[in-house]
Amino acid sequence: MQLLVLILKRVELMDELLKKLAESGVKGATILEGRGMAEALVNMEDLPMFGVLRRILADEEKETSEVMMFVLKDEQAVITRKVIKEVIGDLKEPNTGIMFSVPITYVEGLGE
């Protein structure tokens, strides 16, 4: 089993991605709203940061992301990664997203 994580920066693709995943048989994922570290740093009052840098970061449009986490059997992970790439495109493109997986050695609560 694998934990597949997608940090999707192109949030406008979320609805299409969910639809395609469901059509391919992916039955569950946890979706969290994310924000980048730069945005978090801008909001810290006690951080010694140059004033100009703080203003530049504060004036930029707030970047959001969606974090999707899947617990999948190995063969499901392959299908899920394929669908994600079909919808999102090449993850090497800037501001697209990040995808990775880690092996799961123990899981409980999947209802199987």
C-alpha cells in the first residue's frame, strides 16, 4: 500500500480531477486546503524580516493549494497517478503541483 499525496496549485482543475478519479474507480481521498510558507511568514509579526520583502509578499495574490491524500493499493496508486497527470499535465511546469508517495507498512480503518 502507498500514501499518495498531491499538492495541487492549479486549484481550478480540482472539479475535473475529482470527476476523472471517480470515473477511474478511485473511491476516497482526503482533501485539505493549503497555503505556502511565504504566506505564513508574511503574517508573522515577530519575524525579523525586511520591511520591503514583507510588503512585496503581502501585496502578491494569495496562493492557495489543495492537498489530496490517498491510501491506495499499489496497483490503484499507478492508476491514480496516471489520471492526475492526464488532468493536470506535466508536473514539471511551474506552479502546477507536487506529487509523491510513501510506502505504508500498517493501516487500519479502511473498512476492508
